[in-house]
Amino acid sequence: MTRMKTGAYISIILTALLISGILHVALAQDIVAGVKPGDSFTYTVTGSYSSNAPIADVPEEVLSAEGSEFFRVTIVNVSNPVIGYTYEWRFLNGTDKTGDGVVNIEIPSESVGPFTLVVTANLTTNDSIHRHFGPRSTFNETVMYAYSNYTRETNRWLTESAEANNETDVIKYRTVTRDTYFDKITGMLVQFNEQVSYQNPAFTTEITWKLLGQTAWTFSSAGSYPPAPFFTLPVIVALAVVVAVVVVVAGFFVSNRRAVARRKALLRKK
């Protein structure tokens, strides 16, 4: 009887391990990096803070962004869900900071380095940003992001939260609004804007990253589309309304001038 029980326990444990392994593989299948080695992305980085901000309380990342010229990240290896990269951070004073890092698109807390804003490829509206770990945040919408001569499907992630910040050993409460755009097909950051309002003392900071150039796609790549036509139906309707108003106003002035001219003519006859 004991042997039978032991065998049953072992069978249950093995079955549980097998199911766990199958589930892990199934879960991992939808974690796909959309970038490849050699892809390079260059961003403009800006930072600012209100004039009344105590400089000692302004976060270091805001000061670094304020003094930045550009940030370039180059993908060196991809092994789902980990993306390895090198970076160059050029500052306005002529100095450079270089190094390497990794982004884990499945477990963000395991990312290392100054650049972490990459997500799984081919997500869309209402899809979870980080599929299996961390809080369940989803994309708000998918928009057509405009480049110089084309557009691309881009996922928007807008969040607002109240946080406690104790970076300076004094707990300061703040409201943080982050508006982030990721290229849909590659999962790569396109634009990031963070606005923070602090309390006691009250001041604000802002950081913006915006894609300046990249080598991962062109206007003819999958996911790229012609620019939206200017003369869409709403624009045509608006133009028609404007033209109609102009015609009515012009007709009113012309009619009014003619009436004035007739009255003058009648007065002269008298």
C-alpha cells in the first residue's frame, strides 16, 4: 500500500511538472522581440523643471535629460525575451556616456541599463503590455504615427498615478503622467513623455524622448503606410462650410453696396 501511495505521489508531481513546463512554453510563445541585431535607434532627449524647483530635489534623470544632445541604442543580440544592446549618450557639453544593457520584455524588473522601453512585437489595443509578469497594464489605442513621408501603426500607453518618492530621504508625494508610444511591429519606443507634479514643495518636471532616426524600417517596410490624405471627408466638409460662409458674407457685402449705390442714385435724381 505504501508503495502504491508513493507511486501515486510521484505520478502527481511529475504530471504537475509536465503541465507547468507545457504552460511555461505556451506562455513564452507570445513573447516575441520585434528587433534584430544591427537595428539602431536614435532619440532626442529633453528635460525641464519649473523655475521654482529646488535644484536639490530635481531627479538626476531630469538633469541628465536637460543636458542631452541625443541617445543612440544599437541592438547586438536577441534571445527571447532578452534583448541586448549598446548605447551612446551624447551631452550638450561634448561628453559621451557609453555602455551596454539588456531589456527583458517579459520581466521588466530584470532589465539592466538606461534604456528599458521595449515591448513584445505585434501587440495592439487592449493587449497587456507585459504579458505574464507585473501589473496588468494595457494599450489605450493604436494610432497612425506620422513620420516625414509615411505613417506606421503605433501603440499608445497612457498612465497617471499618485506616487511617493523618497529619493532625497524625505518622502515627497507626486502625480506622474506618462504618455508612451511603441511601434506596433517592432515593439520599439517611438515617443515618451513624463510629467511629474510634486507637492511640498510644489514644482513640476518633464522628460521627453522622441525618435529621431532608425535603421529598422523604411517607408516601404511592412507596417508602413502612405501619409493620411489631407482632403479627408471631415476636411472636405469643413472647407465646404468655410466656402459657403465666405460666399454668403461676400454676397451680403455686394448686395449692401448695390443698395447703397441705388439710394445714392435716387438722391441724385431728386
